[in-house]
Amino acid sequence: MCPCIHFDPIRAHRAYGVPDRYEFVPNRNADYLNVFDVATGACIKRIGVAKRPDVTATTADGRYLYVTGDYLAVIDLETLTVVRTLALCQ
């Protein structure tokens, strides 16, 4: 198991980026990830990701967020943009 990933199996559909900054919530009925500002509670952005996004995890350094769906999307947490996609095994 890679020690560089933070994963919460109890709340696998949620992940935390930079502490006290953003909350990430996948929309399983669509193809985007909702980004909420923790300070205001407002949805500040929708990031297009794989169909039926599900599990999210952050890197230990808090730089990237991984989102699974029909592929793996890697999101830069500074720019809140997808920087890479990877195919998943079938």
C-alpha cells in the first residue's frame, strides 16, 4: 500500500484538500466534483471528472486530489483543475 495517499474508508466519497480550505464532494449522478469553500459553505466550483465519480483521496503533501470513476482524475489543489487522467483496469 502506498504511504503517500490519505483515504478515509468510512467516508470514502469525501476527501479533504488543504486543511480548512476546501471540501470535495463527488456528484455520483453526473460527471463532476463539487468544491465547497469551508469558510463560507458555498459551492465555488464544479470540476469535470470521470462519469460517476466516487472515491476521492488526497496526497500526503496536500498537493493533489485523486478521483475515481470510469477513469482516475488527478486534480491540482492549487489551481483546482484536472492535470492528468489515467485509465483504470477493466
